[in-house]
Amino acid sequence: MGEPFLKWPGGKRWLVHQHASLLPLHYRRYFEPFLGGGAVFFHLTPQCAVLSDTNQELVNAYQCLKKHAKVIEKRLASLQHKHGETLYYRTRATRPTDAIEQAVRFLYLNRTCFNGIYRVNLKGEFNVPIGTKDRVAYPEGYLQEIATCLRRASILIADFEETIDKAAAGDFVFVDPPYTVMHNNNNFVKYNANLFSWTDQIRLASAVKRAARRGAALMISNADHRSVRELYRNFGVHHRVDRTSILAADMLHRRRTTELLITNYRIE
């Protein structure tokens, strides 16, 4: 399948492009408890998967694409001809009650907002300004290919612990939480601390280790920070990998950085 259909902060396109050799070749079921853009899922295209996230709008978009890709494709194509600042802010202010219309709104905003950022205010209102990209519609048939992949997956709104606890011997779990660390001045990390606390990181590490004891293979992607390395000190093999930070608005301020990948299986 290749590329995911969403732009998503913290997405793992860089991982599958640069470090796919670290992913396992053989497994029974695939689990992804922090779904986001699903780059690893769409790279692997597993025959059986469990995908989950706590973001209800995100999960609804996946669920609707799984069943109604043709309808969504047509709706986005119609919005392509009307797209502009007026439509963007009018759409951003709407609150559709129909699940398909919610998915169309979510995808339209994701395609056209600034840097593909997903951010809501304290009232739960999406508040990202319009971006420079004006491509609303996807290539013809692309979303139907996405739907074919998704039909092999269960897609759930669930806490990560609930999903990881379902993994058993022979399964592969890709774990990509928001990057929250102790005492870090990175703005992205500080923002995500509101969503995913250090207590959540500790709870996650416990769930990961329980799954490993049951025989599951796991890859954890996390911040390359001493507090994270210490949390997984006696677990798996730690790989420090390079990537380019894309959080800055312009290319001049984007920089090389490292992230931590932890695997508990033999690399083939």
C-alpha cells in the first residue's frame, strides 16, 4: 500500500522509509495502539490487525473509510472546487452529527490546515489555521485501496493498555506514544505532556513488558531521552536512529535529531 492517507504530527513515514529493516518479517496479528497516521500499518499491510486510538474523530475517519470510501471520495472531490479561506473556516466551525460527514470534515481539514496539525482548544474545538496546501481530493481510487487494507483490521476507540493486553505469542505490536519525557524543554514534548503524562509512559512500559512475557514481539518508538532509556533499561535492544525534525514551519529551522526504537525480537 505504501503511503498513509493522513498527515499526522509525529507520523512514522520517516521510519518506514529509512529503517524498515528493523521491522519483523513474520508475525501472526498486528497491533497498533496509537494509530495516528498509521504509516507502519500501511507499509506492512498485515492480513489481520487491531488498530486503536483515543482520538474519536481520528478513529471515526478510519471506520468510515473502511465502509464508505467511495462516498467520501466523491464528497472530497466536490469540496476541491469550492476550497478557499471562506470554506475552510466555515467547515472548521461546523459540528456534523452524521459519521460520514464527520469523516469528510476531518479529512478536508487535515488536507488543508497548517502543516497537518491536529490541535483542539479546551472546549474540544479544532483551531488550526488554514495552510498553503490546496489539494483536497485524493487520486481516483486511492481511498478505495485504503479501504481494502482497513477491511482486514478491527478499528477501535480504546486506551493503549486495553489494546496491548490483547496481544499474545506470535503477534507484533508497534507502539508509538506521544513523546513525553521528564524535564525536557522541547515544545512538542511539552504540548504532548498535556495529552500523555509521564505516568502514562510508566503505565505503557508495564503493558509492553507484560505483552513481551506473553511472547509478543514489540517495537517501541519514543523520545531519545535518558528518562525513556532508563524506563526500558532492562528491556530489548535500543536503537538510536536519525530523522529530520519537521515541526518547524520552514526548512531553515528543520534539524537532524535522534529518536529511540526499542525491539525485543531478533532482526532478520
